Amino acid sequence: MKFNLTSTFLSFSDKIRPVLMMVFPIEMLRKVKKGIVSSSMEKLHAEAAIIPFDRSSHPDGINLIGYIQGETGLGQSCRLVAGAMQTAGVPFTVYDYNQVSSIRFNDHSWAHKITNTTPYNINLIHINPYELPLAFFHIGRKIWDGRYNIAFWLWELEEFPSSWLNALLLVDEVWTPSEFASESIRKVTDKPVHTIPYGLTMPDCGGYSRKDFQLPEDKFLFLCMYDSSSVMERKNPFGAISAFKNAFPKNDRQGLVIKVNNPQPSDIELISEEVKGYSNIFILTDTLDRLKVNALLACVDVYCSLHRAEGFGLVPAEAMFLGTPVIATNWSSNTEFMNNDVACMVDYELIPIAKDLGPFQAGNRWAEPDIQHAAQFMKRLYSDTEYYYEIAGRAKAHIHSKLSLGQAASLAQNRITEIYMEASS
């Protein structure tokens, strides 16, 4: 009997997903997925239009559809959106959508809200635009029909990929967490695009110390962190490594921690080669739950994000929330909650992307951070204690105000109310 991997991929469940990953290499599954996503995009044009929103078809409320258990930034984003819905007092349930990948789906903090049903009349769909057509055919169009469909998307560049435009056929409007991302999408659609920033909360860090991460107690530690499911060139850990090397002698009283989430062997090989001979540069590859991520951010002295582009900048925001000073590239979405008074903002030059890197297309532009400027900030935070504590204190107060959960809930609730009012007029 001929085995149809495509149909198996489309019909996978939590039970067979691990089996697929054991039987087939992840690279093969990603290739199959890419092909299915591409054909799904094309198929959308042949489908009949989605039945328009009818408020009376279902009770008022939100069906939050997304990677609620994913141990990635995208999963954390979905969980923050859930927190805003709960704080707003909006009736909502969660449809846990996941995918075949090397990413772990073991964050169960919102398991009590997962029903995998869609009883309400608004869908808030936290699925990447390039995967949304696949989700549409996988889950079934009946979930879309008659409901008001909102996409929650992040994007890191000024130009939205043309290959993703078909995903806009599936939604009535788009939410993003930053004006930078919203402006990119507004260029390609006349549908409503609203900015709903995250509202941050932090549980207690659980009493973890550096010892729990096998990190030295006697060094002033800088941390950079990225997920291999993101494009490494965008997150740019090598920028942090270069700045650290420029700032301090080898094996001195400072240290750099490189945390890689969902590590790929090729990434670790490249980073290991780059830090060879530096006993004060530490690579962490263990997958950490949310509590331990928060603890790591609190345990180090400085967080460093020499990114080339950010769709929001969630980890730097969380570091600031915890009172850990941040060094960050002064470009893209993070500048909406950062400035020179509350963070160390690194100069940059906008440069064209030389080659296609995942969704980031050659010819578009992103920032190249000034490594020497970043190194100067590293040295100042280490040597100037007064400056260090001023930045830390201002950052914490600023983020608690700028990205409050109450504000995020209010913005979401106001927009939901407007949707219902527009439907009734």
C-alpha cells in the first residue's frame, strides 16, 4: 500500500505527531510542510468566499486559536494574548493548534482553557500568515464561516512578504503588538489593522540562582538569547559575541551567556567555533520552562539584543520588567517601549539583506548594529555602578507602566466592543 505522507501530515494529531518525527527526519517534514503551505496558498483562490460575519450565529466571545503550548516566543505571545482576554473579562476558549516541528509544546499554563472547540462568534487566530492557509484546510472552513476572523501577527521588516498576501483572504482584520508591524501590513491591505501591545506579568522566579544554570557567581554576566526556529541572522547572537570580545579581555571577570532555545546542531557548531578559547563565554542549550527563563533573565546582570529586526522584542521587554538593564539595537518594534533613558540603545546602519533567509527576502533592509557602540555600553554598565542602577530602575518603572496588563486588556476589549457595534449598525 502506498503511504501518503501529505494526507498524514494534514491529519496528524497529538498522538501521531511524535511518531511522524521519529519515522521521518525533521528536514523532510519541513519540506513536505512547505509544499503543502504553498499549494494551500494557491488553493485559496479557488475556494468560495468565507460566509460573512453574523453576530447572531454564535454567542459573543473569543475563540483564541494558536500555539498556546509552544515553548517559543510565538507560544509566549499567544499566552500573553490569553492573559489580556482573561483580564478584559471577555468570554473565551482556546483551540490549541500545533504543527510538526522540532519545537516542544509542553507549556501547560493555559491548559485549563483548552477545549479545541469554537463556540463564540469572533476568532482570534494566532497563527503565522504563511501557515494560515494550511490551518484553514486542516481545521476546516466551518470554523471561519459566519464569524469575525482576526489574525494576530508579528512581522519584523518594513515590507510584508508578497507570498503571504493570500492569508489576508482568510481574515477580516489584523492585530499586531507593535506599530512597526502594523504599518508594514497596512501597506498591503485596506482591512483594519490595530496595534494591541502585550501586557506583561511575571510569576515569582522560583528562587533559582546562577548555580541552577551552572553559571559562575563571581562574574558580571551578559546574556543573549534566541530560538533556532527564528532566523539566527536576524537575532544576531554573533553581534553580542563580537561586542563582548571587543569590550573585555579573554577569560576576565566578565562573562557572556548565550542561551539557544530549540537548538540545531549547525547553530551550536558555528557558535562554539566563534567562542573557542573563551572560558568566560557559556552556551546553554537546555530547554527551559517559563519560570526558569524568567529566573535566568533575573540572574544575569545585563541582557543584550543586537538584533537586526524585531517584531516586538519580547525578551528585552521581559528583562526590563525584571529590572535587568538591556542593550539593544535602536531599530524596529522594540523602540516603541525603549529609549535612551531606560535602555542602552545601540546605533545602527540600515543595510539590504544580501540573500533570502527564510521569509526575509533579499533586497529588503534591516539594521546592522554598531558593535563598537554596543561594546562601549557593555564596558560602562560594568564599570559605572551608578549608571547601571539608574538604567535598571527607570527601565523597570517604565515597562510596568508602558506594557501593563490592564492597558492591553482595555485596548483589546475596546476593539471587540467596536466590532460588535459595527456589526449592529
